[in-house]
Amino acid sequence: MNGIHTLARGSVVIGLVVLGLKYFAYYLTGSVALLSDAIESIVNVATAVVALLAIRWSSQPADERASLWTSQRELLGQEPANAQTARARRRETVHAPRRPRENLAR
């Protein structure tokens, strides 16, 4: 694995250590603020795990179906954008504010 995988794994490990420390501090003190902070750390650990999975998935070599699915996704994703752009352009041309006419007596 390369450096980005190592960083992602380290992020998960550090997140778990921080979560454990915060929960241990809550256990010792009974502070609701520390419990709230520990619960927030759960979200941070989940985000780090998702990032690690995304990095692993994106680093895998493409299979032979990748070009087919990629082209279909590009077409499906591009069509709504083209339609929205066309609608916006029509709206601009139909409802475009007119500039005030300059003094024609000049």
C-alpha cells in the first residue's frame, strides 16, 4: 500500500484512540460535555472509515466493464445538466431585462 493508504489507516486508528480517551474521561468525570464530545468522535471515526474504504476502492484497477459503466454514467449524469443549461438559456433570452434606451436625440 502506498502513503495515502497508510494515512487513511492512521486516521482511523487515531480517531479510535481519541474516542476511547474521551469516553474514558467521561467515565471518570461523568461530564455530559465529554460524553457529547465522545459521541461526536463516533462520527469522525465513521468518516475516516468511509474515507479509507473509498481510497481502497478507488485504487483498485479498473475491470473490463468499467468503460461501459463509466460511459453510461457520464451520459446519464450529463443529460440533466444539458437540459438545465438549455432551460436556463431560454429563460435568459425570454426574460432578460432590457437595458434602458439611450437618448435617441443625440
